[in-house]
Amino acid sequence: MAASMGLIPGAAQADPVTPGKKGISAPDVDLKKAAAENFKTFKSSAERSVRASAGDKATAQSAVANPNLAVGLAAYNVSAHSLELDTTITSDPNRYVDAVINWGDNTTSNETAYGSTTMTTAHNYAELGTYTITVTATDRADGTSVTNSVEILTAGSDFTPYGPTRLLDTRSGIGGAKAKVAPYTTARVQIAGNGSIPAGVTAVVLNLTVTNATSGGHVTAFPSGAERPITSNVNFAPGQTVPNLSVVPVGADGYVELYNGGWESIDLIADVTGYYTKAASSGYTPIAPVRFADTRDGTGTARGQLAGQSSFGLQIGNSRGVPAGVTAVALNVTVTNPREAGHLTAYPSGQSAPSASNVNFTSGQTVANSVIVPVGADGKINIRNGAWAGTDVIVDVVGYYSLASEGAYLRLKPTRVFDTRDPNDPIQNTPLWARDFIPIDFASKAPNRTGYVLNTTATNTAGPGFVSVAPDPNYRWQYDNGSWTWPAAPNSSTLNFTAGKTVPNLVQASTGYTGIIDFFNQSDEDIDLVVDMFGYYDKD
């Protein structure tokens, strides 16, 4: 039985295939291990305890009452905003010791020890950042007290919109040599310290574009100093100009590496639209895809193709469920029916159109790309057609960034979730059937994980179509007991493909209220689908 749940090929009125454990299984990924670099331990030994007293009487008694009183601290990140603190009390036996924990964010907790012991206390910080935890342990009998402190840093990262700004263009020498990237070599791109991007940046949002390719291949983006993963960010064929959005971890030296996995040299372009740091800034709120603009029917803008060298404004903030005050928006932008080759650029209102591009297209092509773009002070963005002839444009909103959003980013070591080409894949080891879908349980047991940063790649395509990614309305228990209902496929597309093409696209997928994410094959032919994971958003 295929791991997917679709219609049996050739049977006009076949019943849906009952899902097995494979089709709904959580990805075979050790998230704790993949996210380990985010989680640190912060310690202050008992020897650093500072003794105080509660007055002359306590001072006289303390020498004999509890002379060994001390407190040691060890704090551990456990999620984006939360940590656990081990408070180790050293005390004479049969003594009650009251401990007051000042978390450094104007909140406190109280614990009580009896003799020497270790107490574990959990805490959640509303805002990311650096905090000093101070613990005061007081002998209940004589008032003698000791104090110790430890500085901690929350594990998650918040987003800061930037640009759009071009950081690399091998065609003109921006950000590096004016030369193509040779096969099986990397181009280094400076992120931290480039322009006003600060030191300590943990990840960067880049729109990567491959052009002037003479062979097929792929580009892999990864942090400087790290082992290159097996995942890919951009797949290309000879003669193609292919963009794809990427959220890339940044190395300790402030650089990222872009590896050319093709057989021939290529030109590479990298445009930045934002970055992540551990300082409090904008969190992320994912939503089920919502169509904000479609020039084909006049949704959100004038009906009719967007003319060449022109733009339209689009209200994002305080519109269709997106609140006012958002700082940036995550989109999926699709071009269809273009009359000639060109590109689209998304940028905040109140600014001039930058040289950066978000979607590149050829005449007659239907192509989609993920976009993260800063939002203007009036809550609007602009979409510009850089071609000389018209094209239809579709804009779907998949999430937004704001100071009020709780979702902080935890970057992962890039990890493959599933690959339908792999006969040993534990989730899906056969092609995804036409008009079928794969439900994956990402977070049914982790409701605070609100969204995942994924790269989806369609390959071995036999006809035109598109892939949609959306939260599933069914709960895990409904799949387990067979009471699930077929979810409605969204009208939004994550990526569009034609026969024989390999097409990737990044998606910031919402887990919805069930923790299950669906991957739909919206075509009349089977396809292979590859999904890679780069990080997730955690509101805890």
C-alpha cells in the first residue's frame, strides 16, 4: 500500500486509501539534536556565593548554625523563550532554606529546600534577550543568606526586516569577484557587518538567483565553517534563471557559503530582505494561505495584467486578518501569463524600487516564489513588474512579522524530512499520486511550534501542475482511528511546475491547530516530492 492517501490510479470512483502509520508519521528527525546549537548551558558555581547576614544576632549564630550555606546555579535553554534553572543548595542537615529566584525580568519565584538538595524551576521569558538570574538562599532559622547570579541568553531569534538589498552578484562583482562560481566550489557572502547588519546575526533571509547556467545542478546554502548538508536551496537547468528564497544560518565568522553543485560554472545573485538575531525584535505568526491579490479577477488590485515597468500597491496591515503594525510579511508570489521575460520586485511602500528581484520569469511561464518583504509605515507593500510587457500576478499571504508576534525562530541543521524517490524513506517511498496529498504530523505533541521553514522540491514531473502546502484540519487521533475527512485543497500554490522540470520553493508552513501539515499534488500526473527542514517557530 502506498504511504499516501489518494485515489487508486485507473479507478474512476475509488475510495480513499486508508492511511497507514507511515503516511501520518512525524518526520524521522531528532529535532533536539538538530536544534542543539541553539541550546546552551549557563553556570555559576557554589564557590561564587556571596554571604550576607540578617543582623548582629544572625552574624554571631551563623558561624555555628549553617557555616556551609552556599548556592550553585546551572541554567539550560529548553525552547525559544524558556529555560530550566537547577538551584543547588549546600546546607547543614535538618535546616530549612528559602530560595528567592529573581529572573531578571521583574518576576520572581520561591523555592524551599531542606538540607542540601537541587531544585529545578522552569521559566518563560516574554521577550528574547540577555538576563541576569539572581538567587538568594536564606536559612530560615537564623536569617543567614547567600546570593549567586548567572547571566543567560534565550535560545530563540527574532526577525528584523532589511532592504531588499543586493549582497552578491557575480555578473558585476558585487560582494565578490566578477566571475562565475566554478562547479563544486562555493561563493562566500558576508552577512554580519555588511551594511547595517549587526554582528551576532544567527540567520539571514536571502533570495538566491541562479542565471547563465549551461548545465543542470543545484545550489546549497549553509553557514560558513559548517559541514555542507545534503539539502538543496535552488535547482536549475541549462539556460534557466531560477530564484528561490532561503533562510540560511550564518557562521560564527558572519558569512554564509553558496555551493554550486552543477557541472558547469554559474552566476549567482543574493538579495537580503531580513535577518535574525537573539535580541528582541519581530516575532512571526504563520497563517493558512490567504489570497490578497489576483490580477486575473481583480482581487486586491485592478483587474487586468500588471503592465510592464509599472507597479501596484497592496494593503497588508489591518487587512484580511493581518493586524495593523506588522513589520514584514511572508508571501507566495506567482507570475502567470507573462507576455515576455522579466522579473517582479516586492518592496515596502514609501521607498523606491530596489534592484533586487523576487520572481524571475520567461514568456508564458507560470512560476512562484516565496517572498519576505518589509511593510511600509502605512501597512502597504508594492509589487513592480520589471518586464516591458504585462503579466498576471497572484499574491498569497502565509504569515506576518510583528513586535506582538510570539513565534521566535530556532534554526536547525538542514535536515531532509522525506524524499519520495527514496525506496527506504520512512514517510513516503513512492511518488505522490495525482490529486493526492501527504499529511505529516509535525507538531501534534508540540503545540507551541507554530510553523516550520521548509524547502519543497517537485521533480520527475510528467505534466503541468502545482504543489500546495497548508495546515490539516484533522487531528492525529482522527488519522489513527480512521475518522479523518479529506481536507480541502487550497487554491494557493507553493510552487508551479511543468513536465520534466525540477522546481524548488521555500515555504513557511503553518501547523494550524492540529500540528499536521499537508502537501498536495495539484496536477493530473504523479510527481516526486522532496521536503527539507531548516528551522521552526516556537512561541514558548
